[in-house]
Amino acid sequence: MATDERKNIETHPQEPQSNGRRNLIKTLASIPVLGALGLGVYAKTKYDTEARSLGTNFTFNSRPPVPAVMEGKQIRIGLIGFGIRGKQLMRGLGFAEPQYLQTLIEAAKTDKKDSRYQQFCQQDDLNISITAVCDIFDIYGDDAILAGANVEREGLSGKFGAAPKRYRNYLQLIAADDVDAVVIATPDQWHSTMAIAAAAAGKHVYVEKPLSWTVPETYRVREAVKQSGVVFQLGHQGRQTDSYVRAKEIIDRGILGKISLIEVCTNRNDPNGAWVYPIIDGASPQSIDWKQFDGPEECIKEYIDYMTTNKLERFLGPEPRDQFSLERFFRWRCWWDYSTGLSGDLLTHEYDAINQIMGVGIPHSASSSGGVYFFKDGRTVPDVLQTTFEFPDKDLTMLYSATLASNRPRGKVIMGHDAQMEVSNTLIVKADQASTQYKDKISKGIIKPDEPFYTYIPGQNDVDAITSATELYFAQRGLLYTYVDGKRYDTTHLHLREWIHSIRTGSKPSCDIDSAFEEAMAAHMGTRAYLEGRTKYWDKDKEEIV
């Protein structure tokens, strides 16, 4: 960032389209579909008009929005970690680096359809201040100060507000008197440790997924949050996705019939998507506190003990943990030493969506296979993974597959006896040709199994925010943006907004510590099944992976 910036620091999206078919209306007459969940607020659409004209009650219900989060005392936020995700979370809170916003401003000048800057400025004012930032990389720390001071949401020539204080150790930030709540966006090995410390200090916690790096700390962070009474939110922004809410309503109404199989996947094929992130100029042993990066000693011991006890030393990697490495610092997801791999990163998004939609809880068992089949770059985590979760109490199997070397588009497919539903940022429901529920209507030609009888497509003609294959992946799954009352929103902003609202009101956020615990244990089961090469089971009475 330019020196001049530091000197300045002082103390139309389209309406969603719900295109139903006459056959669906006939089939589902008198079934009200879609009550709002969380922050979702749904405008009545053209579909309602069509439904009323046919004399049915098949409508999408509108509900009042939650009370404005700007009401009440200003909440003071401390941000820990200003890497890729930390920057995105800061923007979700309403603050951004001047250089980043300048790029958006210039892009809007050359392309009238590029509305990214406009949409950022139109985000709700959450009535918060960024009073503290912490990063162990000096360049990230300086950039975080600039972002936190950019209260006017302006570019390089803007006027700045009070600069947040930069801390070089997270414990100092958590102990600060002018911090009410913390946002944690660090590598996986620090998530639970920092969340526990914040909860113990009485600070509200928003922590990125996954909840934990090791199994033992998962219990500790749950206990700490519950004992403290702080408001906790895990960073699964998919909880705010419009189509997921609609999917839940459709399943709850029995439209799919009995569901026995779910297939989900995450396929990506670009360097960022494979965690080969760029190495930033200026990074060196002098500008990075490597000792802090390495990880909390207690968790490192738990990790090493697990690996050695199970004779899994081959996954530890050839380099000692205390050896400085720019590649490991910026591409940490590629090593078990800091990462939870595909299970903790991408699988958790898909699992949490299904848990949100269907309430599946922790699986009874998990089996995994895969390997490092494409990226022969020294990584120890697999770039291809397949995991099978079994839920015998629900007569249900969930299949997960992922590759980081192919862009073949596949989303979530929920298979019922009477219909199947494809779930991403859109919804498509097709009747099964052998359906019992729709047998008569299929035989009469009212419903055609080869054609969708319900499709939900949000307004997404303007895709100027999609600039890479990885962003496209997130957009297709409803993790980049969604629609609220016909307006396009950043899902991360909505998820943070919900957390802030819960802090002010004492309400329960949608991805609280109980949901986070379920996410963590499901991911750990998948990871341990892969590492040990055997099926892992969940003993729900003892709450143990066996």
C-alpha cells in the first residue's frame, strides 16, 4: 500500500425468477412452499401470480426481515488473520483495502455491467468498528489496518477513519478492552485454540470452518463456548443461501418422497482451487513470525501422537515443522501439518448444506479413499477424495467425491423415491418415472419424468463478480452470493450480519456450536477413515470416533 494512504488515516440485481410448471401446481395444490429461514426474505414473484390464476395455494411466502442490526450499541470487532479468507470476511463486515476498492471502481468505469463496487457499498451498515487486527505477516498486518480504517468504503483517494491497533499475538488482541467480538480467519491448526481463548475472555466468536484441526480440541472448544455463553458462529455462509432454504421446504413437504441416497461433489481445476496460492512479494523470515504460524503446542502434540500411534508417519512429510518455508506458509492447505485437507475444507461445505437441509447430524460411519494423484508437488493431503457417510437410522447414504484437477460441473443431488432434486445456487426437481406418489399423473402425461416440474433460478445474468474457476465453483453452490427480497447479497455478509444480530439480541445463530460440533466430527471421521484406510464409526452414547 502506498505511504500516502497511511498518512490519510485518522485517530441492481434482477428479481429472482421462480419458473414453475402447470403440472407442479396441479400436483402440489394447497401446499405452501418456502417459509423464510434465518435472514431470508422472499418477495412474491411472477410464480405467485401464475399460481393464483390457477386457483391454487402453491405460493412462496414472504416474511418480515429481522430487526435492523444497526440498532443498539456499536460492536467493536477484532480480526485475527488477514489472508485470502480474512480479507473476504473484512469485506463482509463492510470494510475493504483501498487498493481493492480502487480496482472495483476502475472496473465499473470500463464496464457498466460491473456492479461489484455498487453492491459492496449497498451492503448493510452493521454499526460496528474494527478496533484491532492481528496477523503474523507484516504486509497482511499493514493492509488490515488500512481496511479497518476505510470506514467510507472508498478507494485510494478516500478519507479514512480511526486506525485499528495491530497486534502481533492473538492473545494480546483477545485481551484488549476495546474488543467485544473476534473474527478468526487463520489456518486450520489455530481455529479451536483461538476460539477457546476468546470464549474464555468473554468475547463473541466467529470462526472460519472447519471448527477444529484435531479431534480432542473439538470437545474443548464446545465446552468453552457453552460455559462462557458467548455468541458463536461457524463460518458456513451457505446457511444464508436462498436455494438451500427452498430445498429444505420441498423436502419437509414430502415432495421427493423417501430419500435414500445423496450424492455431492466438489470439482475444481485451477491453481488457487488446488491451494497453490501465490507467494506474496516481501515475505521472508524477517516479515513472518514462523514460530507462531507453526501451531499451538498442545494441538501439535495431539496431532503427532495420533499419527505415530496409528503408524501414519508417511503423512507427516519430509520437512521438519520448525523449518521456515514460504510455500508452506502460503499453501498450508497442502499439508496435514496445518490443514484438514479436502474433508475439512470442501467436504464440510457440502456436508453442512445437507445438514442444514435435512438435519442428518453426525454420521454413523465413514469410509474414504483417494490419494495425491495429480499434484505431485510434495503435498501430503489428497487431491482426489471419495467419502461415504452412512446414516442407518435415517435409511440414508451420502456419497462425497472431489478432484482438484477437473472442472466437470456436478452439484448436490438428493434422490427420493418419487423425485430427485439438484441443489446448487439453483434448484431443479424431476419426478422419478417409477414414482408411487406421481404414478397417476405420470401415466396421464400431466408430469413428464424427463422434464423438471419445478425449477428455481435466481437472477444471475450479471456475473461480473465471477473472475476465476474457483469463484465460479463457489457461485454455483450458492456460497458467493444469494438473493434476499430480490436483491443480490454476499452470503458472507449475511452470515456475519446474522452473527452481529445475535450478539445484540441473544438470538441463536444458524451455525452455532452444536452444528459446528457435528460438522467437525463428520469431517474428522472422513479424514481418519482416509488416513487409517478403514471405516470409522461414531459412538453417539460416548460421543467418540471408534
